[in-house]
Amino acid sequence: MATPAGIFILGELSGPVADEIQAIAERFDPKLARAHRPHITLAGSSGLGPMAADTSVEEMRKRLEPITSSTAPVELVLGRAERFPATEIVVLPVSPRGPIRELHDRIGASGLHFARPRFAFSPHVTLNLYKTLTREALDSLLAVHIKEPVVLDRIRMYYTSDPNISRLMLDLRLEVI
């Protein structure tokens, strides 16, 4: 299914744990690792669909800066690696409750226009998306369990008209000012 043109909002992860996740992605799915640093999609595929493609950077900044400037970085606990149902995609799930839900809901209530989502909000960090895994590689990836929390400290807006090609439009840090 082709991705409609639109703007996705990614919550980028930082710190040593994010670097560890990046190394795992580089090992199992180099194409994914080159496309984006470890992140949680806040708008685009689950909970909120893509933002309207013609939304200006100025409008995004006006609607989202009040949210990012009043939100502290979010510490997240990652679940054990699992396969997305009926797919070869492997993810580290995150509970959809707490600060991640609050951030997601505030973005949804910002006044920006989002398409209908394809899935309910199910925050996660993707480890494998593009590469077909051997049984051995899949078993190895499904054994991943990161016990330390990871930090989501920025949101980035990307315009995309193809899942393989995206363009950064805006980068906002989460920081209580």
C-alpha cells in the first residue's frame, strides 16, 4: 500500500540506549538505520495519520512550539522485541500510557490537520522494516531486550510522499522553558 503524501512527526530518541538501538538496526536492517535514527512515530501511521502535506513550517512551529517548550524530555521503558502481527517487522513496544500518550494527544489537539490513521496508537521503536530476515536473524532480533530506559527529547517533522524518501522540515526540542 502506497503511503500518501503527508508530514510525519517522529519523536527522536537520544543517549546511549538510542545508540545501542541504532547499532542493532545497522546490523539487521542497514536501510532502516540510514533512513532515520531510532524514533517513535507520533503522527503518520498510528493514532494520528499524516499531517496535511501543504502545512507550512510556520504553522507547524506556531502550533507545536507551545507543546515542545512546555514538555520535558520523556523517559521510556521499552518492551521485549516482538513481531508486528502478520508482518516481518520487528519492534520494541512502548506502553501507550503516561507521558508519551499525553504528548501524542497534545499534538492531536494542536489544531493541525491530520489524515485518518491506519492503526490505533501503538508506540514502538522499529528494529527491522525493509530487510527479509533469515530464521536465525529473526530469532536473534526477537531476543533483544533493552532494560535501560531511553529518552525522547525532540520531535521532527518529515515530509514524505514515499516511505523510502523523506525531507526534514522542522526540528523542535522538548524542554520546559
